[in-house]
Amino acid sequence: MTFSWQSRDQNLELPWLRWWDNQGNLLQTGWERCLRRATPTQRLAAKLRELNINHDKLV
């Protein structure tokens, strides 16, 4: 099963497409799987990069 929609991300209007398996479970993207395996510090750093925040200047 698939679902698509339009959304704005990083100042770009983009189409999104997500997939579910036969049991109705959302299939994670590669990025989501990567974040699940990441440490809390790595997740924070990734979120700051996503928000265009330079963590080196947060002192």
C-alpha cells in the first residue's frame, strides 16, 4: 500500500511517497533506519544539521 502527498521540506515543495506492508506497518526510509541505529548524540547532531544549526557555535 502506498500514500503520497505534497509537503515543504528545506524550502522545497516536494512530493512524498510512503509504503506500508500487508500488515499495515509503515516501512521506514533508509534515513529513518539509520537514525534508529544512531546514538542519542548522533541523532541530536543530525537534527541540528537538518535545522541548519551549526553545533560548533552553540557555546
